Amino acid sequence: MNEVIFFVVIFLLSVWCVFIFGRANKRNKIIGKDINKLQQPILPEAAGAGMLVPLWVAVLSVIYFYMGEFNPFYFLFGLTVSGFCFMGLLDDTKHKFMVKTAPWLFRAVPIAFLALLFGVANFFSFGPVWVVLIALFVAGLASLENTFAGLNGWEIGSGFIISLFVTLIVSQGSDPNLILLALALNAMVLGLLFWNRYPAKVFPGDSGTLFIGSAIAALLVMNQRLDMIVLGFLFFVPHLVDFFGLKLLTNPNDVSQSKGMPYAVLPDGRLTIPKIGDGRKLDFAKLLMRVLGPMKEWQLVLIIWAIVALNCLFWSTLFGVI
């Protein structure tokens, strides 16, 4: 029962904080256009940073109320996820506060440092050889979660599904308190999805996607089982296909698809592949439209969610988790 109450409190706090953060961003002109709608409404950007408040409420609650003593590893979990979120927030707001686009190294170096710091903290659990590999794992999953995006609820719903399976993984580990952090992540992401589901009221921004990806990776590392780390990586197979098998091959000069209109909107509101320009530049959604034809945005997202869930289910069954 305590776990249920904990989940509900974090979820409601996330819903409220994302709403407040989104409203503040809209007031401060941190906004974006929903280009996949006929009306192209203006929405607040970077609302994923609203999860920072429930994150620290959850981390400190687990440390002081459930564990009863300070735990540096749990505290570092909060710092790592916050750092990734903050770097995403800087990227989300660069056009408002910077004259020029922030250089790649401006974002990559701090993220690499945060990931390496987390790897060093797990030195005694895995050994010196794994420090860099853990850093690459955390930064890699955060980046993959960040690239699997483009439609209302696409990346946040996919992140929520994966976080559910990660909760299943850590529930079989030796640290019962880690389940609470996993449940808190589920609740926070669900709170963001409440506002980002179709039709979206906010955009999560890089702050939201990097938050989710780094948190998932950090939980898998803290579980201290190499086979489960491999399993968690395989949960991101659809993301790997999207980035390496589609975007990087068909559009290497603009993998984020920010320089054009990646989808065309038909008069009835369905999305389709553009006939010119970006028509040959594929991503996961456009591959589905090439096979299944034009469809509503929410239908595309539901299919993608189903694929992510089936992928997680397949690997979890293969590894004997289910």
C-alpha cells in the first residue's frame, strides 16, 4: 500500500509541476509549433524539466523515509538525471538566450562528464574496465531516447513503456529500495505523458527525453547485473533502427529532421510522407506510413507504442524475466 501511495503522490506532483513549468515557459516565449496539425498550435517547450521537482522529492523520500540514512549512490542518481535534464534544457532554450546555436561540444562535454562520473561511482561494483562502458551506456540510452521523437506522445509513451519493464527488472534484484526509484520514474513519466499525449498540450523537449533515458540507464546500472544491463539496452532496438537504420542512412546531414517538414498533413488531418524534399528521408514513423499508408497522428503513435512494448516483451521473455 505504501508503494501505491508513493506512486500516486509522485504522479500527481509530476502532473502539477509539468503544468506549472509549461505555463511559465509559454509566458516566457519558450515555445514551439506543433507542425503536425492543420492549425499548427503553439505549445510550451521543455516542459519535461518539470519532472525535476518530483525527482528530488522521490530521491530524498527514498533516502530518508524508506532507507533512514544518506545513500550517496541514490543521491548521485538524482544528480546525474538532473544534469542530463539541465543540459537538455539549455538546448531547448538556446534560441531564446543565445545568438547562435550552441556548438556540439558545448552539450557533449558536460553530458560525457556526468556519465563518466556515474561510471566512476560504480567502480567497486563493476571494476575499472567498466567505468567508461557504463558512461557510454548512460549517455547512449539518453541519446537514443532523445532521437526517438517527432509526434505527440511518441518518445514519452515509449519511455514510459520501457520504464515499466525496467521496474520489472529491478523488482527481481537485491535492493528493494531501487523499486521505489523505478516506480517514481514511472509516475513522473506518466505525469508528463498526461500533458504530452495526443493532442499535446506541451512539448517535453530534450530536457524531458534526456531525463528519461538517463534515468532508465542509471537504474539498470544500479541494479548491478550485467545481463539485465544488456536486456535494458535491447529494449531500445526500435530506437536503434530509427536512428542508425533509417535517419542516419537516409538523412545523415539532418538526423534530427529540424531543417524541414518531416511529415505532410492531409486535409483530413492524416499524416503522410512528403512528396518532395523530405520524402526520401526516413524515420520510424515514415517507414510505417510507407507500409501502411497515411494515418492519424495518434494511430501512428499507438502502433509505435505497440512495437516498443512487443520488443520489450520479446527480450524479457527470452531472458527469463517474464
